Amino acid sequence: MASTPQQQQQQIRAAQKAADAAERRERLKRALPATVELLQSRQADRIDDNDIEAYVGLNWLEWHGGGLRLTITGRNVCAQSASTALA
């Protein structure tokens, strides 16, 4: 059974949305080590609010006592990034 033009448009939009999300996640992954450095040097105000929301949504950062901290998942992402950079 053939797809209607409307169904094809929906599939294209869904594919584009998935590609955009994957691209954003990859950008955040590359930026995470620098973000962690900003947190450690108490310069969290230099991190874009949208990026903070995205990191929290990905469970890479979490709010704790009014501040941000790296989660176990975030540590693993950083470790993977470091091992990829060394390879």
C-alpha cells in the first residue's frame, strides 16, 4: 500500500526531527567536558540555559542543593569522550 503525500510529509518531518536531536546530542556530548570545567571553576553562569536544560533532560547533569552537578551518566559520557579523543 502506497503512502499518501501527507504521510510522506509526516515521515520526512519525523526523520528531520530525529536527525536534529541526534546532532544536538552530539554537540552537547562534545561540549560536556568544557561544561564540567565551568562547573568546577564555579562559572556555571557561562553555560547557556538551553544547554543546561538539555543536559538535565539527558540526565548528564542534575540540580543538587541549588547547584548543578555531573551525574554518573554524565561522568560516563565524559569518559567515553576522553577515550574516543585518545584513540
